[in-house]
Amino acid sequence: MSSEVNATTAYRVARDQLLALRGEHQRAVEEFRWPDVGNRFNWAIDWFDEIARDNDRPALVIVEEDGGTSELTFAEMSHRSDQAATWLARHGVRKGDSVIVMLGNQIELWETMLAVMKLGAVIMPTTTAVGPNDLADRITRGDARHVICNPADTRKCDEVPGGYTRICVGQADGWLDLHDAYDLGDVTVEHPGTSPQDRLLLYFTSGTTSRPKLVEHTQVSYPVGHLSTMYWLGLRPGDVHLNISSPGWAKHAWSCFFAPWIAEATVFLYNYTRFDAPALLEQLRKQRVTSFCAPPTVWRMLINADLSGGPGTLREVVGAGEPLNPEVIEQVKKHWGLTLRDGYGQTETTAAVGNTPGSPVRPGSMGRALPGLPVVLVDPVTGKPVETGEGEICLDLSQKPLPLMTGYQGDEERHADAMAGGWYHTGDVATINEEGYITYVGRTDDVFKASDYKISPFELESVLIEHPAVAEAAVVPAPDPVRLAVPKAYIVLAPGHEPTRETAFDILKYAREHLAPYQRVRRIEFFDLPKTISGKIRRVELRARENELAVGQTGAAAEFGEWRDDQFPELKA
């Protein structure tokens, strides 16, 4: 029996075990073990191609706002990714090469990810929202040899010099056209001989006081590790799964790529330029979606819409990215009779904690440790696990294998800090009760979530202080009823500038022009920054002040924002 068949069989046995243990969380934790896939493994070939052979069920369905639909079966996806892999190889993509994939929710994104994987090359998912500077940073630090993007994004590369191959999904001057791959007819892609330890994915994720972190995953850490994500989502073969997240971020790979196809489910996407709750609900019912995962921002918008039409064929409803408000859970239960379940993980890991199907949901809790994940809460003072109470969410590094990154590439100090004391430190603080239910408290650093995007204050502050009116800036989350939080900047003005509406408008406009949409500063306040004796900004005080403002305990004398109806309507989004 070949090693490929052994790998596929071991993988299928583990997958089927979790499917059989649905609704039995404790048994799954006690009995599940990560599969041993041997010395050679490539998920695209050893798993996807195996389930795709002669499979005419839909693998991917994408519906556009105008009603246009794109659809590929599993067999078609396998065939077209073989064509893309063959074509990419002919144009120089080799095993181990880093390939930036900067595409939206389009058929070619899934085909390209499979194709790059089949060659043993390294995928660098990149959001189309990045600007030339961010792209240059990714190309340099990720040692990217090839860039794949749409015609609209080729201009970004015009500002980024380098000897990388330029590949366009369509026609552009000086670029290769990926569409030529689909003229190749029937082709065969040989197994690249990738080992479980070989690189597969490079993700950039925000840090607090430096450039975005570069997270490396192997051929197994995500492809095998997302068995836990499948279990948390509650996916079954034949399901139609909709996940709302943007390409280029890890959650997209979690729930729009690995987990559904591990379960042999259909990935469904609804492409919209602006969120429209009634339109989304119509598509959920029309496309007979059975499982739906969305950030709490979306769920808060949905419960304010008309839910009287019912859930259609929905069986599983899941929230991720931010803590779920109990009121949202209650409203979904009231209108649809379904339990909205929470979960937790990071770019560095797969799903680690979750409320799984059939498990009792405790108000405010994001659930219990998932099968295969040795989650412990560690006291930051003693460095020892706490059985109940508060601590940092960690993974026990002595329990191997783990669905965990290999580390932060090019940053030995940060990597050492993350792996200190025999734990992987998530940087998140939570509480745990006697039943093992974990409730999120907050970050140990200053990174925060806004509309499901992780925001690094340092990145936003670095742009703000480029403005001539800004001497200092500190960005913190300001509570928001829809987005949970929005970025707010506390500004110390440079000499010669006054704290006026005109100054505020100019700073907000500058930030909007120089930051990606998901990073947009929504509010600013002119304010003297609280600092430690050593001169460090005390963001903890600013966060506390924002909470006081939110409940009306104090007033903001010089706050300006595009969020107000009477201020800057030209900036409102």
C-alpha cells in the first residue's frame, strides 16, 4: 500500500471518528488523536483529490449581488487546479517557493490555493485591501517569488520593485494570464513529496509595537489541525456552508477552505459590496445553507432585520472573531429556535475552544477546549496552570502533535516569548470554571478587534503621526453598538495647530487615504496622553476612559468622528 493511501486512510479515519462523536464533546476530547499521516503528505492531493474523484457534488458556489452564479463540482475543482498547477510550474513556480495570492472571493482563489499546494509551494494569502507599502513588506519578508492578483491590483506592484513573477487573473500589460492554464486539457500533477514539516502557509498578523507578525504553518498544522474546526462548526458531508470573512485572513482558510472540504461539504459565498441583511437572508434560504458562521458584527445586524422568515434549512449557526453578546444568542434562539454557538482560535492555531453541537451553552462563555487541543489557563505570575479562575489562554507544548504555527518568522525574540515556559502564549486572558467552560476577558497586549478585523494600534499610529498636525497618537478601541469596537485615536497636536473641526477633518481624511478600509480611524479626540514615568503611553487608562464615555460617565470635550450624523458626512462609510 502506498504512503499516499496510508495518509488518506489515516486522515479519513480521524475525520470519521469526529463525525461519529458529534454531540459527545467529552468523549471526543478523551478519545480523539491526531492522525499519523506518515512521512509524506500533501492535503490537496492526498485528501482533496481523493474525495473529488468522479464527485459531481458542488464544491464551491459563489453568488454575486446581481444574481450571477459561479459553480464548480469537486471533480471540476480537482481538474482545474491540476491545470493551474501545471501551468504555474511551466512558469517557474517550484517546491518551496513563496507565492502571494491576492484575490477576492472568486473561483480562481480556490483553484490557485490548491494548485500552489499541489506543487509543494508556499501560499501567502494576502487581502486585496493592502497598499503598495504593505505588499512590499510581504514580498520582502516572505521572500515571495511570485504574485497572483486581479487586473485592478496590478498597479500596486508597479510601485514594488523586484524579480518576482507577475501573474494576473485576466489580461494586463507585462503580466502572465492565469486563464491560459485552462486551455491545457487533461493533465496530471505528481505528488511533490512534501513532508509534514514542510512549509505550506505564511500569514501576516498584527502586532502591537512592531511590524505585522509573519506566521508559518506546515503541511499538517492547518490541513490536519482544522479537523478541530470542522468538529466545532458541526459540519457533515453534503452540507452547504457559508462563512463570512475576507480572503487573505486566516479565518477564510479556516471556514471557506479547509473545514468544509474536510467534511466534504459545499463552500457557499455571497459576494456583496455593502452588507444587506434581507439579501443575505434570502440567499441563506434560497441556497439551502445548512451551516452559517459569521462575526458578531454581522449577527448584530441580522437580529435588527426581519427574522420572521425563519432559518430555512440552517442547522448550525456559529459566531467567531469577537465575544458573542448574550442578547444576540437569545434573539436568534427566539426567532429561529437555533443555538448560536461561539468559538475561539488564532491565526497561529486552528479552532482551540468552542461550544460544540449538542453541548450546553453557558452565557458569555466561548466553550470548552476542543478535541486534540491541550488548552490551559496559566497564571501570569507563577507560570502555572489554574484549575479555575483567570489566566492567559495557552497550549501545553509538551502535548504533541499540536495544530500550531512553527513560529514567527524573522523574529526570534517574539517567537521565544510566545513559546516561553513550555506554553504557547496566545496573549489572551480568560476565566475557566469547574466544568471547563472558558470565558474571554481581553488581550494581554493592545491589539483589539473591530468588525472582526484584528487592529494593531501601532500600525494606525504610525500613519497618523505622518500628518503634520499630529505630534503623538494613541489608538484604542471605542465601544460601538454595531461593530463592537471602532478605532479611536487620541491626538496630541503639533505646535501651531488648533483642536478644531477643520483639523480633525484633515487628520481623519489623511488616515482614510493611507489606511486599508478595515483599519479606518473612526473617531479622534484631542487629549493629553497619560504616560508612565518612563514615558510609555498608558493605554489602559484610555481604554477605561472610553468605557466611561460609553456609559455617559464623562464627556469628550474635543471628540470628532465620522460616526456622528452631524459631523463629516462626506467621510461616513
